[in-house]
Amino acid sequence: MKEILYNNLVTSSGALTLSDVIINFLAACIISVLIYTSYRISHSGPIYSQRFNVSLTMLALVTTLVMNVIGNNIALSLGMVGALSIVRFRTAIKDPRDTAYIFWAIAVGICCGVSDYLIAGIGTFIIFMFLILFGFVRENERILIIIKMKTEAMETVEASIGSYFQGKASMRLENHSIDMGMAEMIYEISDHHLKKASANGNCVKILSEITGVNSVSLIRQDDEINQ
């Protein structure tokens, strides 16, 4: 029994032939093109990163390389896990979908590394079609409306905001400076409701025309500054 375990841990090299290695990498390259295309199509907005997309292709190839080296060697696989466990990744993931693409690339590399092209091909096709259909889903972006005014104009501004956005704008901040007689109000509105309300006129222009209002600013809010 000990000899069997020793042979499995040490003597089982699981070496691949040159043709097997070439086919594995070729399959990984072909499938990586689908990953690259899917990411390019579904991330056609301003957050698209060409370098990250290329890195996904490289990730699939690197994983294929690791799997070709490990093969069926249990001892080598345990050593590889220990070596990779000390690697720390500090790249910030701005879009939650990027994490799914990373796992997709790793899974493709694993499948191609063990010559399981059927699972890699079918799985990639299903994921590719799913992301093409739902990859254009964008979060409902929020807009911050920052209004600086004299304190006596606050009631008028509040009434105008409620009327213009039909109660869809939410109050987020209200500052007063009694000594200087100035105030600041911040409202939050979704991009959808802002565009819908724009049919009644430009909100910046309407609010700026109110007596006592000094400035009106619109800021597009993303998830990086949420609390």
C-alpha cells in the first residue's frame, strides 16, 4: 500500500507529448478569442479596458501551461498550490462582471490543460451567449444635484425640485451657514428619471433662474464613492 502511494505521489509524472501540448494551447487560444470578443462586446461603454481584456486571454494560456506541467502528478500539484498561495493580487475590480470573466478564463485554461475540449467548448458557448444577451445590462446610474444658494431661497428650491422631478429626487445633504446666510442642498436622482424630467426643460437652467441660487452642479455618481 505504501509503495502504491509512493508511486502515485512521486513516480506518476503524467507527461504529455509535444502534440498534446500544442493541441492544448491551440484550443485555449481559440476559446480565448471568444472570451476576448465577449468582453469587448459586452463592455463597449467607458469602463472598457483593452489591457484587462488581453490579460484574460493570457490568464487562460497561463492556466493551460500550469495544467500541462502538473499533469497527473499529485506531488507536483500540491507543490504548485503551495507556491501559488503566496501570490497576492491587488488589482481592483471595478465591475463585478470582471470577476466572472476571470473565473471563466481560469476554467477554460484548466479544461484545455487536461485536454477536455468538449466541456470547454460547450461551457464557453453557453457562457458566451448568456453574456451577449445580458452583457449590456447597466446599473441605473445616479446623479447628484448640488445647489448652492442663499438661505431664503431654500423653500423655493425644494418646491421646484419636487415639482420638476415629481417627487423622484431624494434629499441627501443639507448644509446651513447662518453667519454667512448661505446654504447647500444635495439631491440624488436616477439617470432614467433625470432624462425623463428633461422633457420639461433643463433642470440646471430652471434652478439657476431661481432668485438666490448661486450655482447648480450635476455629478454622476458611481459605486466607487458610495458609502
